[in-house]
Amino acid sequence: FFCMNEDTSQWIRVQIMCFRRWANVRLQERTDRDPSLRIFSFESDLCDGIRLLYLVEVLSGITLAPPKGMKRKSNGEFIVPNQIHRIHNLNMMLNILNSEGLKVNSFCAEEIESGNVKMILGLLFVMALHYN
């Protein structure tokens, strides 16, 4: 039985901070050109697949098609308003990682889309292990 206590929640906050920094460093070239691609919140910034697809593109060196359903808000920020497109983008990212040899079968696009922080942390951990 897993119980969320203060130590666990502190550990998760530290992991979020570390992996957010790791991802933003790798996305630096993109975020220099477009600051709206910077990751601030795992729950909201990664759920549409845009930043994760760009991260995979940078890490793998594979040029990818633009994410599906991507639109710009008036403030310049990217959004994917349609859930079907968000799930498609995340599945495309997971398929690419799988083809690159990463063990991502236990990751679920719907869980990432819903902002499951532990799932996102696990995914970024697997990516960091493989590409570093």
C-alpha cells in the first residue's frame, strides 16, 4: 500500500524540478526562438504532446511532422484544444520512442494527457537514461 507522505511529496517536487530543468536545457534552441515552448508545469505544459514531441525531435535527431491541432493563442502560447489531437500527438511521441528502442509500453497517452505527474516523471526518466 502506497501512502503519500511529506517525504514522498518533497521527493516528487525535487524530481519535477530536476526533470523540468533537464528538458528545458535540451529544448533550449527551440525555446530561444519561441519562449512559449518552455516547460513550467508538467500537468499543463506536457499534456498536449507539443513540447514532448519537440523534445523527442531534439534528442533523437529525427525531423518530425508538426503536432496535430496546434494553434496559437493571442498571447503567442501554443495550445491543442482538441483532446483527440492531444492523444494523437502523445501516441506519436510514444511510438517514436518505442522505435528508438526505449521501453515505453507501460506509458499511456491518456494518463499523460490527464497530467499524471508520476507517469510524466517516469517517461522523462526513461528518456534521460536512453539519450544521455
